[in-house]
Amino acid sequence: MWRLDKILLWNLMAAVIVLGQARPNTKLHSQSSSALKSDCAGNLMRLSLDKALAVGNQLEVEAINGTQHIVLSPSLATQCGYSMESDPWGNTRIYTSLLGCYVDNREDTTFNVGLRLRMYSQSPSEVVSHDVTQTCSYSRWASREIICDRNYMEVSNHMATPDAGTKGHTPDVKDDSKMNAFPDATDKAHGIWKMTFYTPEPVTMVLMEAEQAGYGAMTTSNRIVMRSPYNTAETYSEDVAGVPMEVFKVTTYYKAPHGMTIVNLAAACPTGGVLFTEDMISWHVPRRMTPLIDGSFKVLEMHMGINGQRLDKSQMAARGYTLSATDFHIVIELPVGSPDGYYKSHAPDYQYHVTYTVEPMLEVLWKVDKSQEDIRYKVLLPITTPLMPRPPQVSDFTSAEDRLFSVHLGTFLHDVELRNITFSTGVLTVEESNAKGFTVEEHTFPNGSKSFSLHVPFDADVVLTHNPEPLVTVYTLPLVFGFIILPEETPFAETAQLEASLQDVVLPTLTGSCDSSHFYIGVKFGNQGKNFQTMVGAREVTPDLAELYNFQENGTHFSLKVSYVAEDTVFEVITSDSVRARLDLLLWEPNNNWMLGDLYLACNFPLTTTTCHPNGTVTAVAVKVESVPNLTPNWLTLKDKSCTPIFSNSHFAHFMFNVDSCGTTRTFFDNYMLYENEIGLHFNNKGTSYTSPVDPEYKQTISCYYMASDTQTIAFGYKPTRTEPAAEIGSGQLMVQMRLAQDSSYELFYQAEDYPVVKYLKQPLYFEVELTQSTDPNLDLILENCWATLNEDRTSLPSWDIIVDKCENRDDGYMTIFHPVVADARVTVPSHFKRFSLKMFTFTKDEEVLKDEIYVHCDAVICDTNSKADSACSGQCVHPTSLSNSRYQGTKGVKRERSADSAHHKISSAAIRLLNSQSSL
């Protein structure tokens, strides 16, 4: 509700410059400016100053009094009947009471008002002045006239003279200035002597004391005038018909030539009585103004106006205004938003609100029955509605098909300006946003309101994305719009969050092929890039595994090359000449546990599982198939459980036996002999199976057919030759294996599932290298070179020599030791075996252990002992030298030429892990 203490009493835009102060350069203009308009509004003169003239300037108002120019300070303006009202944008109205100070009053009928407006720009040396003069005629004076302006209350009373001949006599204009002068005790001139205020207790002051207290008192040719500010010590509040009123009562003592005249004056101005609804303002003024009227009365006239100017009935109807009277009140109703007022933006607690301000005027003429006195009552009341929340509406016009966020925010009043927008990446001004490719636009509507729109493409860096489903992308645009309200530059903000979903995810694609020994996998990334982990079999592709599987990547694709016997492959079906292997590849998004793609590639690879040799030796390969997942190939045996694999790993078990051993059966039919055995998983010594109870039985039958008798016709022809006959060099396959013994007895060996074998530093490692699948005593196994590396790659660096040129590395402080091999139940041909030991060590750099594992590799030579053509077959370390024989550590794997009497083999051990690294090599 409107309150008096919220009224703008005197809104000067600059500090008051006292009279007589040195003035800067002044440019004087007459009242020709179209931005200045003055007119007469009954007993007031009104001057309107457009914001176009005032914008950017500071305003000072002076009253022109003949040749004098009096600066109107707020207190002097109140005391002398001047008021000023400005809206926030500089549109200003100045009201002057026709009975005010410094007004040229001609017999209370013609009034000449002069004002000088001084405009101070930002440069204090430049001042523009505008002189405004206005002549108003007003003769319809009532016996008593009351004005309730925004900063003062004024009451004037007609003074009757006892001498009819002097009725209507008005002193000369030159004498008017003397009418405000208070005579001293010996002064016989007429004038106001003293006055008594009623609070309601009486308080008496002489004229000078009253003026010093801020009151105005003066006389004209026919009237006595009193003026009071609001909320002084001598005014009081009174509730009249439910409306709070500010009451000013005073008795003046006027010395006239004919004697002392006592005049009782009173003014009562409303400080409330305003009711608000969402659409309507209702202003209630007491119909019976008890502080002013005693007894019965009549309402002769009743008018309403806006900004001090009366409106006729047609003007009121066009604007939707009503003026009515009840038994107790005179009521003015004004629609909120009528064109005579204005809206203003506010931001309490950074929330957008608006108010509506309008200045209605009420003018009433009463006639008191008892005294036949008429009273004209005029009230100018600026009314501002309470704060009305106007949260802007966020309209989302995002087009997912066009991949464009589009938001519309509004509406706002014209005094709101968009300064910046906060995105997820930071704050951008409107100019910076447009420069970045985001379209920011302001839209203005005919009623002066405005709205703003913003367009941002989905692929902008300020847009956040996430995938709630594998194929769906949710695009999110969080926004904070930063506004200011002009001219105060009050900030506030409005938030918005736009979101759109698109099924636009392109998943990775997987392809695969095979050759006779490898799987080839290709993966093309989707539009999310490489946002996944790769699983091969049951293992994630780590850097080590990627190196093993020949991983290659170019930013949009990657490929793998995997051997069909790799650890992560599985065997589905085995036949006599092939195996069906499968490689499973899975692309896994770890954050949401989504499978983005998979490939199950199965191919047939050539594999001979059984070889029947003419000498009755049989070699067979057992394969672990997927249907027996818990099978360990090393557990397989032939029918004779003592016939175990000569070699095994996670996929295969290799057997070699004679047809008359290991429980092999023989069957005759027709002219053939059928030898059969069976590879199976038999019970252990405790009578329990090695497999899980749910695993199927494993059985692989081995069959070899031999002809019982055969007749061959051989043609032989003889032709003498001049040279001795020589057999052609044949070719065959010899197998060499290296194993790590558990101790120096070389009876127990570590199996595949035991690796990596864990050893302490300097603990002995016992190696045995064996030529298998041969019983030829004329063959000798020679270890040419052995060395250790950090990983399985035999050519990798760093490396350390163990055996060099068939002998120990004499540069090694812990020299390798060769152990003799003698025949026993297991060793039938000692020359097919070589045994050596070394102490466990590790690689270091700058006293830091590089890795806690080592791998041992050897180059072995198989020699025919009947031939000495190849120097490599001269025996194990038969030509030692006292000089250092350690090879340069970057030359591992250098090939050397060999004769036909020797065969070169490369063998490696599995990882040996250091348990406690306390010292280094």
C-alpha cells in the first residue's frame, strides 16, 4: 500500500548549488524546446520535461523572482509550494502552486510563473539553461482551497475586509514582497504576527520560528496561505472513515490596518486508503472530511484527473477509470497498466518483479450548510503497486531434427537488458556469444515489452552429453541469463536447462577373418570414439596383451592379429586333420556396464592330431575343447596311466609312444592291422577325477592302420658310376624342450600351470634341455648360446648372457655351472640332454629393479657325432678361452651358417619371478 514516507518529495539529480556560487559557462535557451511543455492545471502550473532533454544530465531548478534566481532546494520547495516528480528514466513533472513563493501574483487572478532549468552534463564546465515562463489565470477561488501535493499540504483562506470600499483592493505588485515580511513590535504595517498549531495540543510560534521550522506563511491581496511539510512535529495523524490522514491545523493572527484578524486554517491529506487487486487499483478518500467540515455539507463538484489534469467523462471511460461516491467514501478505480502510468522492473532477492505507478488526482468542492463556506479540495497522490512477481517464461523450441537448441525467454519490461549468459564452460557477453556462433536476439513488442532468444547447435562445446542407453544421446544445455535493470543497473538472473534426446549413437563395428594360423580382427569406432574397453576371451586388452596380439590403431580403427593357439582362444571341435577354434571379442563400456559390440569368430585350422610312423612310433596331439572347460591337458594320459604327455600347455598335450606299449590294442582284419589307444582323463591315486562333476567325459581315440603283408615289384638297373654312392640328405622334425627342475636331482619339474615360478634372489635355477622324439644315439645336443631377458621376446633389451659359444659367461660373477647327465630309467640317451644351473638375479637400472621377472632363452644345436664337418659339433665347451667371451648384449638372435650335419633350434623358458629383490646383478 502506498505510504507517505515513500513519496518522492523532491528528486533533484544534482547537489543543490547555492545562490551566488560561481557558475560555469552557461548556454541559455528559451522555452522553444519541444522537450519542455508547460500548462495550467487549476490552481497549479505544470511543467513537463521529457527524458530526451534530461538524459545524461543533472538537473537544478531555480525560481525566477524578477532579476533574482533562487535555487529551489528540497526544503525550500516544500515551504514555497513547488514539487517535482521524475520517473526512473528522467521524465519529469514540476508543479508550482499559484500561491507559491516567487510567483508574480496579480490580484489573485493572473499569475506569472518563471523557472530556470539548469542542465549539467558530465563535463561540469558545460551547462545548458532553459528559462520557462507561464501565465495562468485562475479566478474561481473557493472560500477555502486545500492542496495535498506529494511533499506539502497547502491551505488558503479568503480574507474578508470590513470596509466594502476596500473590497477587492490589491496592493501594488511592488508591495507584494513586503507581505511575507514579519513586522517587529513597533511595526504598524499589516501582516502575519503569530500562529498556533494544534497537535492537537496548542503550540504557538511567531512567524520567524514557523519559517525556521519549515512552514510557509504568506498573504496575498485577498488570501492568507499556510503550507506544511508532512510528518512534522506540529502535524498529527487521524483515521477518518478508515483512511489514515495527515492533519495540519493552525490559527493565524493577522495584523491589519483595521485591527487584528484571527483565521482558523486546516488541511487533511490522505496517506493511505489504497487497495490493490491483480487488475485494479481502488483509491478511497473520506466523503466527510471531519477535520475540515463541521455539520452538514453538500458535494457540489467531484472530478478526477491524472498528473494534475482533469479528465472528462469520455476520457475516463476510454481509459477504464471510474469515480463514484458511497456513504462514506469517494472512490477512484484505475486498471493496473492504464496508459497514464508506467511499469518498472525490480529484482528483490534476484527475482524478477514489476510495479506499476500512476498519479491520480481527486478534486472535490464542498459547501458547508451552516457557514455557506465552499471548500475546494485537491489531492495529487502517486500510487505504486506492491511488487508483483513476473517470473519469465522459458519456452523451449529445440529442434532435435535440426540438432539446434532454441530457447525463448520473456517477457520483460523495456528497462531490462541482457548482459551475459553463463554456459557450462564459462560466462560470455552477448557479443561474445554471437561471435562464437550462438545466435542471441532481442524481440520487442508493440506494448514496449521485450523477450530474448538463444540458438545453440548440439555440437557446441558448451553442450553436455551423456548416454542413458547405448544408442541414445542426451544433449543438455544449462544456461544462466544475466540481466540488469536500467537505469539503476540492478542485476538478476534467470536459469534455464534445455535437454534433447536423439537416437544418434553409431556403435563400433567388428569384422574378422582367418588364414591357416591366425585370426584377424578389425574394429571401426562409432561416433563416440573409443569409449570402450576391449575384451579378448576373458581378458581385457592391456598394453602387454596388445603387444602380444599385434594391436594397431589409427584413431578411427584398430586391428588385432591373434594366433589360433593363443591363450584366449577356445577350441570347439577337433577332427583328424583340423581343429575348429573360436576367438571371442567384446567391446565393453565400463561406466554403464554396456556391451557395445561383440564378435564370435570361428574358423577351421589345419591340425594333424595323429601321425603313424613306419617304425611303429605314434605321435598324437590331444586338444582341450570348450565342452570340458576345467580340463588341464597335462592331466591326460593314455590307457596306461603311466604314459603321460611329453609336452603340454593350456591347449594341447603331445604324446609319443610305440604301438606295442601304453596299453595299445591290435586288431587284424583283412590285410590290415589296426592299432588303437585312447587319450582320456582318468582317476588319480585317490580315486577322484580331475574334472568337475558337471564336466563331460573326455575321450580321444588314436588309430593307426598298417598293412599286414604287401608284395612290391621293384625294378633294378645297374649302371657303373665313377664315384662312391651317397645317400640324399633327408629332412625330418626334431623337438627340443627346456624345463626347469625343482632341485638338482632333475627328477621333478615345474609344469605349465606352475609358471611364473617364484624364486628368491641368488636361489639356484636348474635347467634341463632335452632332445625328444628321437632315440638315435648318434645325435648330440649342444647348447650354443643362452641368455636372459625381461620379457618373452628373445630379441628384447636389456639382456644378460648365461652361455656364450657353448661355454659359461666368464664375465658373470656367479658363473653358470654345467651338470653331467648319466643314463637312468628316464634318460636312455645322455647325449640328448644338457643340464646347467645359475643363480636367480634381476635387472636393475640406477639401483632400481626394472622388473621382477626374467625369461631364459637358448640356441641349441643338434649334431651328428659321426661327422666333424661343423665346428659347432665339437662338444659342449671344449675350447675354453681365458679371455672374456661375453657377447655384446644387442646381438641376441644373430643367425649363423650351418652344415647339413647339424640342426639349429631356438627354445625359451616361461617367466621366473623374483620373490624378494634385495640385491642386483
